[in-house]
Amino acid sequence: MTDKETGQQSVFEINAPAVTPADNEERLILDIEGFEGPLDVLLALARTQKVDLKQISILELVQQFLEFVAEAKIQELEKAADYLVMAAWLAYLKSRLLLPEETFEDELSAEEMAARLTYQLQRLNAIRDVSATLMSRNQLGRDVFSRGMPERVVVTKNSTFDLSLYDMLKAYADHKTRTSIADIRIHKRAVYTLDQALERLSGLIGLAMDWTDLFQFLPEDTGNAEMNRSVKASLFTASLEMARQGKAEIVQKQTFGPLFIRKTTRPD
Amino acid sequence: MEIIEQIRIVEALLFASDKPLSSIALADCLPESVKIDQLLEDLQDQYKNRGVNLVEVAGKWMFQTAPDLAFLLRTEVEEERRLSRAAVETLAIISYHQPVTRAEVEEVRGVSLSKGILDVLMEAQWVRPMGRRRTPGRPMTYGTSDHFLVHFGLDSIKDLPGLGELKAAGFLDNVNTSRLNLLDDPKPIEEQPELPGSATVKKQGHPPITE
Amino acid sequence: MEIIEQIRIVEALLFASDKPLSSIALADCLPESVKIDQLLEDLQDQYKNRGVNLVEVAGKWMFQTAPDLAFLLRTEVEEERRLSRAAVETLAIISYHQPVTRAEVEEVRGVSLSKGILDVLMEAQWVRPMGRRRTPGRPMTYGTSDHFLVHFGLDSIKDLPGLGELKAAGFLDNVNTSRLNLLDDPKPIEEQPELPGSATVKKQGHPPITE
């Protein structure tokens, strides 16, 4: 794909943004928009040296970058950090390159550091080149095409049903068993009625001076789990009913937390 | 442009298209002077004896697998399917109560019969229509087929165990069979075979157990 | 079976499919004695100068339109998915450096990888996880899929353009992810393919002709 075909707005946006030429006044309003981080800027700057990437002058590159960062409008703090870290590192590298070599333990020499930076730039450059080559290959669905009307393999399903005589007889017998049950008895369940709960709650709520946990008003354990649940449910419903009638206020400070209730104080 | 190049283009266009193309649509991609019909004939000729042929369908052109190789694109799969509980119960009721109408099955089961259930039972070739009942609405009745007998290893529908036998076999625990009656549904019994193929259908089947 | 008949069968199978088929899957449809590789070569040769070519991609075979006709067909597809520069570069790094970790991709590009990029590449089914690296943190590594090879018309990743040059220049050596290179490289890293499905992922690529 070339620019000629697609214009500036390349479909794949792989064209590196050009750095404004050095002799242009606009150089002063460079900003980092369009660059993908410090390495991207460094590569673009290195290219302006118009020499083989192996022979770039690191000192010159460092200078260009420091100027770029000083002049660029970096708005996002996160981005700025990346650039400032790189600038600091390059300034350090520059000083190391300029000063007589000292031996630092566990550290690379200035030349090695410079060589590594060059290597990184070359590697990124090389990856950019192969990216372009890769994307300019004939792509399936863009340049070359597979069969537009593929003929699918037709799968014919022959269903066999899995049912034994036993299963069928069982089904019939189950059906007969079910329909033969004529009487249905529903046992009376133990419940604490809403009326009972209302009566209890409105009686007790007046005795409490302040916010009280609703469940403090539970009657004594009935010893019957089902009954206990009914009591709780009815008491809760009763509290809602009292709140609705304006006789009580309810507060819950957190989800699943205790419910606090108090009698509405009416300034009569 | 040479003929051979034009043929290549037509070939590629037809290959990549997701629908058959008319000769007019093809001609649009070629220089005006091109004789598209001649090209298509030539191309068709070139593919005549190949594994893929160029065919004209409804005035449009497409590539298609040669008819004698179509078997390559077909595979058969045996699939075992399970019947739903409702389907098994319906089958059982039909077999014990046949001939029975849809409404009767629903009444016995106490729920309405979803359309798919009878379809599945007929697809399995266990249930067949047995003619219409001579009552208002003339509802279709259903019964079991020979295939049903073969599948369940029965000589005739009369070999299905009765309620007493079911109870003896332990199928009907806790049920007082005297309160149940297989044949308790009073039912007008007259059948009128009236499907065009009903003569054959009758032969296939077996005598209903209700008198 | 005559050779010509065998070729017709291979032709029909490949022509019917819009996905590449392995020679093994093709051989399954032919008598055992058939030399499938020879057949495929012959077929490829027969289509060499046609509008449709037989190509070998991802170790499998498929028909596709001739590359030189791209200019003609390109108008027929709608505008393709836009890949950002970052996504294209990431794809290149993953394909040339695979298996490669996220941190290594970031190191080569000099910027952190925004979340959406890998997603897009995985959604396009070009990139797939390749198991974890045996280093602290056990980072996930990524590589390309068969679908990637098919899309870019590559038989294997060894056929990536410029691979030899990149390797010779040392650009595909282990990526040192200790930022700013102040320290020496860590020891070269041992790979352990260990996703339980890593073998299957490979196979998964394209189902054989039966679906």
C-alpha cells in the first residue's frame, strides 16, 4: 500500500509522523501528538540525521531530544513522565559520554549504553519496515479471495429414538399413579400473623426511648424453626406497615445491616 | 486485453462471488468490446470434465461441484435422541387408549399437548393417524403403528400389560386399581376411514383394543 | 481409480471449501494408495495460470483468486477493519519474536501496550496465547495462529518476509526488558509450552471438511 493510493489518511496508519524540519519556524511548536513515546521521537529524530542508523551521532541525538522535550507541549502527566525519564537518562548518558571514562561497578560503559540505544532504535526501525512489508502482502479478503459461495458438507441426521418398553410402561404407570390421587390435604402451618406482629410492635416501640434494633422486639424463641421465621417475617412486615402509616421511622445503615426503628416523635 | 486474460477475470469473479452472477454483471468488469456470452461458453467448456462445473441457473452463472461428485459433500450421521417425559407419557396413553383424539389425550394427561410432541412420535414412526372420529369437529384419532410393535417387541397391541399386571409387576404401588379403568372413557367408537391412504394405513396397523 | 478422477475429487473438495484443507483430510476421501502430495502438485500446476490458484497456506491447501487480479476484485469488498499503527507494529513484533510476552512487545516499541491492541489482534484471530514463560511472574506469551498464516498467505512463520535479515542483524535476540538497559541481560529464557490446550490450539486452526 502506498500513499499514492490512499492519500494521507492511510488505511493502516503506518506512516511515521514526520518531524518538522529543523530550519522551519514551526519547530518551536512541536508537540508529542502523533508520537508513540520517547523511543518513537528518538527514531524520528535519528532519521533526520539522514545517515545510516548505525552511524547516528548519539550526542547530537541527545541534544535534539532534550530540545524537543523542552519545547514540546506535553499535556498529559503520564506521557510527560515517560519523556522526562528518557530525558534524564539521556542527559546522564551525555555526561558520561563527555566525561573521561570512570569504571562503575555493575554498570555498562557509556559506549555500551550508547550502542544499546542505537540497537533499540535500529530494531524498532527494522520492525517498522517488516510491518509495512507484512501489511503490503496479498491479504485474504482484501487482495485475494476464497470461494464466495462455499458448498457446505450436508450432514443428514438419522434420528433413532432411545426408548424401552419398560420406560413406556413406567410412564403410563406413573401417570396412573398421579391421577389416582384424589384427596389432597394441606396441613395448617404455624404462622405468626401480621396482626399479632403489629400489636406487639406498636406496644413495645413506645417503651424504647431511641433507635432500637428491630429484632430486639422479637418474642421469645418459640422453639419451632418454621414459627421463628414466620415471626421474623411478620415483624418486619409490621415495621414497614407502621412506617407507611407514619407511626415509626426505620433506618438501615448498610446493606444486610441491622434495621433500627423508633417511634415517630410528633411535635404536637 | 487477450481472451485468456478475460477468461481469467470471469473465472475469478465467479469464484469469489457470494451469489450467482449475470452475464451483464460480469460484462461490467470487462472492456466493452468483450463478448461475454462467448467467454462464458468457453469457460464452461474448460470446466466440463473437471471436479467443478460452471452452471447457468435462472440466467445467472456459478461454479458448482460436479453432480457425480456431490456425494463427497454429504455425510450421514446417526443421532440418538431421547424422548421427553411428556412424549413418553403421551405415547403410553395413545397406545393404551387408541384410537384417541388429541383432546382426549389432553384430558387424560390434564395438560395441553404441545404441537411438537405428536410430531416427534410420528417422526419416530410409532404413532400414526387412524382416521377421523364421527363427532362434531370430526377430530383426527391416533394410534400406534407396526413399527411401534416391532420396536417394543410386541406381537400385537393386546400384549401390552393390563393394569392388574402392571400392579403385579410393581409398577403401580399404592394405587387401588379397582378405582382405575383402562376402558372407562366412554367414547363413540365408530371410525370412518377417510384419509386417501387410509386403506393401506389400516392394513399396516392393528386392531384397536377398545371395542 | 484413474489419476484424472482422483484429481477431480481433490479439486471438488478444495473448490467447495472456503477454508484450507489439509492433505490428510483430502486423502481420507481417496483410496489409500493415492499419492496425495503428487496430486496436489499436479492440480496446483494445472491452475497456475488461471484466475484461481491453488496455494499452500499454514500447511494446508486452498483455492484463492490470483493475486494479480486483486485490483479488479478489491472494489467488491467493503472497507476493511482499520488497524492502528500500534496494532500493526504489535502484530509484527509478535509474529517475528514469538513466543513473546507483553513486556517484551512494550520494550521493543518503547511504549506501554494499551489494552485494546492485543484484544483486536486476538479478535481477528491472528494472535493467540502460547503458554506461560518460566520466569518470575510467569508471564503469558503470545504468538500467531494458523488463521494469521492463511490471511497473509504464508505456509509457516518461517516464511515471514525479511525474517532471515532480522535474525542475522540480531534484532530477534532475546528482548531485555530491564528498562533503559542499565544492567546486563538476564540469562536466556527457557520456554515451556504448558497450556493444557497448547497442542489442541494448534489443531483447532481449521476443522477438516466435515463441520
